[in-house]
Amino acid sequence: MTIASFRVTRLLCPCLFILFVTAEFTRAQELTPPPSQARRTITAERLAPGESITLDGSLDEAVWQRAEVASEFVQIDPDNGEPATEQAEFRIAFDGNALYLGVICHDSEAGVHLTRYQKRRDEFLQQDDKVQWTIDTFLDGRTGYFFETNPSGAMADALMGTNGQNRQWDGIWNERVQRSSTGWSIEVEIPFRTLNFNPNSDTWEINVSRTLSRKNENSIWMGWARNQGVSRSSRRKTGGCRRRPCIPTGFNGGRVLLDPPDLSLWR
């Protein structure tokens, strides 16, 4: 099983919050996780007053330039535990109304090979190059939100629960994709109103994975055990969580502490 967690410390500067990522990996197989998976830190950048993100798939706004980069994805398949052969990276930003995700998928053959069959909403992207991400807003390891897209910008989402995914759910969110000779990039906006969460809790979980179809390669940011993955819940329990009883961890993600200036904006 895989446990990954964020511990977040508020900076004195009100425009930033820090996501401290601590990952603990225990495998049934005797594999040693890469050092980059042992502990990670990412800064989620808050948009300044009057600042905005234009969704066009190009991460060229100033906020993306300021934001810290999360990278060093690790393969689930085919070479379990090895670095991804074509790396991905992402950044996180936010304002009082929405969470923003910017992803860049580097690809040495992007000018020749980008697999993107599906273009319609909520189609399964089984054969496509794709990026998937999950958010567990209640930190219960049982419920959450699943999103995915491909180089054509096809959008798919689902509610995650103990009985699997409910793809009848169509959340309100938006994204744009840009393709180039060096890869493809995504900008995502998820309004906080799209997500159910406890307004008295400031801790969520998130994870990101990338599939490169032509190589049958699936890589992930946190947790590369084959019995896990971006949308599979770890049922292992862990203690020491803010002096509360041990609880199941959720969907292999890192724990994210959001500290917006006014929670009433989210309701």
C-alpha cells in the first residue's frame, strides 16, 4: 500500500501557502522508491488582486511563472518504479473562487505521435494519451472527484466512491489544451462551488498521473505501486493525524491544506 501526505505551513506572506509533501511507501514487492518520492515540497501560488488566468492551454501567465513546479513522475507500467521516460510537470494556483491546475506533458515525438482518438465529453480515454487527476475533499479515502483529458481537450469526469466511479456526474469545470512539437499542455479551472466539502476542514488530497499510449506507459506523481494508481483508494490506516483516530488514506494523493481569505466565497 502507499501512503502520501501533504503537511502545509502558512507563510507570513498572505499570497502563498506551502504544501509539504511527505510520502511513505510500503510495497509487498521489495522495491525501493526513487529518492524523489520520499519527500516533496510544492508551493501553490495565489493569484494577486486583479490577476487572472486566460484558459488557452499555454502556461504563460505571471502566476504560472511564479508557481513552483512538481515533476519527477514515476512509472507504474511498464518499468515499475523507474522514472517516466517522458516527464510531466504541474503547477497549482488558486484564488477566492477556483482551483487552477497547469500541466505540461513533455514528449520527444509530439510532432509525430500524439494519440487522441476521443473528442466528445465523458468518453472513455482508454487508448489515448491522457492526464488524470483526483481530488478527495473529505479525506475519507472513500469519496472524491476524478478528472481526465487528452491532447484534443476531451473532458471526462466522475464521482469516486466505494462502488467505483459514477460517470453520470458532470461537474462544472473548464480546461484548454495546447499542442506543440515538444509536447502538450493543459490549463484547468475548477470552481470551488463544483465540489462538495466540509467548510470547517482545510485539508484535501490530490494526485496526478500521465499515460503515454504509444509506449504503454503510465506514470504518476505520488505512489507507483501497481495495486494503487491515481483513482484507487488505499485502505491502509495511518495514525498521528492531528491527534485524531487513525483513518483510511484517500486515493494515494498528497494532503493539501487550502487557506483562502474568505471561506464564504466557496459556499
